[in-house]
Amino acid sequence: MPAPLSSDDLAALLGSLPTNRRSVAYVDHRATSQRPGYEIGTGGPEAALLTHYTNGILDDQLVRDADIQSAVFSINSWSTGAAILLGDFSSFPVALHAAVEAGEVSHRSFRGVDVFTVLKYHDLYLALPDPGTLVAAMGEEDVSQRLLEETVGLRLDGPNPLDSSLAAMLRAVGPVHFLSVRYVSEGGSPEMAFFGGAGTLNADDTVDLAIYSEWVDEEEAQQVEATLADYPLYGYNSGERYPYTNVNLDGTSIVARAESVLDEDVGGILLGN
């Protein structure tokens, strides 16, 4: 199993995503691609999504040859967001420029970087600030264009510092193979301010999970921490229950860990059934 990306490298990658978002996800594709059907926060395997949303312009073989290493996602809604993928995308411009000549893709430049737009259900913008980086944004035209340009700018100029909650979560959970974060906004839990889950893959098709949450005050966090032993994680698909093996309370934040969670249960636990 490949070693997880370091927390500092992951922080730099997440810091290149647009700051206006509802949720964030990270996938170590080297590790998760070895587990069939693994889906964390992305709606499906990254390679299949690239082929689907480019109408096959970036075909299966081209995407496999890119050898995607990792990916981060900034999600505004089910149909709008931005992503950064790391791999070897040196062959992508040839296919994309050919699609421009065929009238299937439009092309322009932003800060000296080629930007390609694929029209499908929603506009998909693609840019390659360097051969090892693919930036993508999808949504309505003005929104996705703005997301892509912000992301490309951050890749060129350097990442933003992470917001305090996300930075605290990375410090608390340590290096992981995947991460899913939800910013709790108005209309959500009145007591919870931040929620995220992260995991490290084991060799036996199980995952060690870390659930991180921040609460509005220390009293609320203490009350929640005191009840966690009575509420183990529930695997929707297997029916298994996973007790927390370690719970750490630090001010208003809680890190609760569960070991050997079955792969089939991870998506339901972090994203809902």
C-alpha cells in the first residue's frame, strides 16, 4: 500500500482550491485505485469521470497512461466545483487541441495557460498549468470559469493558508489516503461548526477511520464526547457496528477513531447512505 501524502503536501494541495465551497475531498488515487469501486467524495473513480465528462476525448487509455497520483476537490453543489489532479498529463494537450480543431472543444488562454472548455450537461473547463497538473472546474459557465481561473492562479502563485478548521483537522488526523470535509452552514446543525472524516487504507480491504468535528463551545463538545461510546459507527451496507477505539477531546474539537472499517461501509459513514 503506498504511503499517504504528507500533511504539509496535502495542505499545499488543498490550499490551491477555491475558497468559496461547501465541502472538500481528497483522494490518494495510487492507493484507492487498487480497491475496485472505491468512491470517496468524487461521485466515482477519477479516471472514469474524466472520460465521461469529456465525451471520450480523454479516452480510457489516455487517462490510464496519465497515472493519476492524487486529486483534491472543492465542491459547491452536486454539479459545480473544481478539482486538481496530479499525474503525467503531457499527452492531454494533443487530444484536446485535436478536439478544438474538430469543433468539439473551445480554447482560450488564461495567464499563459491553455484553457479548454468541453460542453456537456454543464460546462467543463480544463487547464494544464504544468505537465504534472490538471485543473478542472464544472458548472454554469460564469461560475466554472471563475473557479478554474482562481485555481490556476493559486497553482501559479502559491497556495492560500488553510482555514483554521481544516488546518486543525489535518494536524489532528495525520497523513491519510482520503479525506472528506463538510462546512456546516446555516440550516445545518446549530451546535456543530465543522465535520470531516479521513482514512488510511489497510492491506486487508479495511480502513482505519478518523472522524473530526468542531462544536460551538467546549461544553457542547464535552457533552458529545461523553456519548460517543454509546453510538458506534454503523455500516449501512454490511450491518456492522464499529466502536471508537480512541476519542480525543481538545477544546471544542473531537477526534474519534475506529479501526478496520470495511471498504463497503466507508462511503455510507462519511457521505450518508
